Amino acid sequence: MTPSIRPYRPADRADVYDVCVRTGAAGQDASGLYSTDELLPDVFAGPYVDLEPESAWVVDDGSRVIGYVVAAADTPSFVSSYREHWLPGFAAKYAVATAADEPIIRMGLDPERMLVPEVSAYPAHLHIDLLPQAQGHGLGRALIDTLRADLHRRGIPALHLTMDPANTNARAFYDRLGFVELPSGSLGIATGPADA
Ligand SMILES: CC(C)(COP(=O)(O)OP(=O)(O)OC[C@H]1O[C@@H](n2cnc3c(N)ncnc32)[C@H](O)[C@@H]1OP(=O)(O)O)[C@@H](O)C(=O)NCCC(=O)NCCS
């Protein structure tokens, strides 16, 4: 079956977690790097699909999810919701940290780190990941186009992302799609039709 993009469903959650960890080391497999493979998705995927499932899209190959884009349509609202609804469980789950886990846990405990200075002009933010076999076929572009069109329909003017500078492949992808570097170092783009 040709992979297709569709809205996220709760039954996709385990696949989303799997994709997140298998692409979580600057685009490479992060399996086994931390004390649990749930740590990265508990920071970069779980809160999005649980708190804001309506802003998540997946690539479905007919048997499983092989890629996703997750987003917060309004970053300040998402930060508040994260602090109230996600942080307590996260803090309890990761009360004991190994040295390797510590930097990721610190991010998970600090949702206000998402409040980049440009957030009023670029209120939405996203995370995107595709398994290796799904990469390089236009699906990343299609996911971003889907999200941009939906956010535009919902009245959100622009979105941003922050990324690991070591991920040079992802940076080339965002450059190709027309993202521009913002003063904070985040990347931003207007929503709306892809050619807008
Ligand atoms: C980064 C990622 C989302 C890109 O998605 P993708 O499906 O592989 O990219 P696409 O095939 O849609 O490429 C879209 C465009 O970007 C270009 N592009 C993609 N990767 C590129 C690269 N490494 N160098 C140069 N151009 C690149 C493509 O040539 C294509 O150009 P075109 O549409 O004008 O022909 C995907 O490769 C991925 O998930 N990688 C691993 C996880 C990751 O790094 N996530 C991002 C974290 S910030």
C-alpha cells in the first residue's frame, strides 16, 4: 500500500513513540541511549499527541505508522497545559535520573523553554520524524504542507521549530521548504498553502 497521511488516532501512540526514539539522536536511532526508550518520546511526542491530538498527523503504510508531525497550535497555551497536565506525571516517572538521562529530563521539566522570543509572531511549533525507510520520498514535505494548511485554516499565522544543530540533514530539509532562521536561532515559516 502507498503510504498515506491521515490525522493521528490514539491507537497510533505506540508507533509514534517508536518512530520518535528511532530518529531521536540528531535524526539517527536513539534506542538504548537512555535508561528507558520512553524518555525522548515522553518529552518530544507524548505530550503533543495526548494534550493536542488534533494537531498531529501520521504517515500510515497500511500496517503501522512510519512517520508523524506533532504540533502545538499556540505555544503559550501548550506550555500552560503541559505544566498543569503533563509535568506532574513526568516528574514522578523520572524522579531518579542517570547522568545520560539528565539533560533530557531537564528539558521535560522545563516547558517554559518552549517560549522563544518570536512566539507571538510564530505561535505554533512542531516536531517531525520519519523512519529511515520513509525518508526521501516527499513525505516530510507532505506532512509539513498538511500541518501548514490546517493551522492556516484555524487562523494561526506562522509556526516555528527548534532543532539540534548537529542534524544537518534536517536543516537542509527545512531550508529547502523555505523556513528562515529567526533571531533566537529557531526556524520559522508562515502557514497557509505551500507556495504562499
Ligand atoms: C528530516 C525529515 C523530516 C525530512 O523528511 P523527508 O521525507 O525525508 O524529506 P522530503 O523527501 O519530503 O524532502 C523535501 C525536500 O527537502 C529536500 N531534502 C530533504 N532532505 C535533504 C537533505 N538531507 N539535503 C538536501 N535536501 C534535502 C528534498 O530534496 C526535497 O526537495 P524537493 O521537494 O524540492 O524535491 C526526515 O528525513 C526525517 O524524519 N529524518 C529523521 C528525523 C529527523 O531528523 N527529524 C527532524 C528533527 S528536527
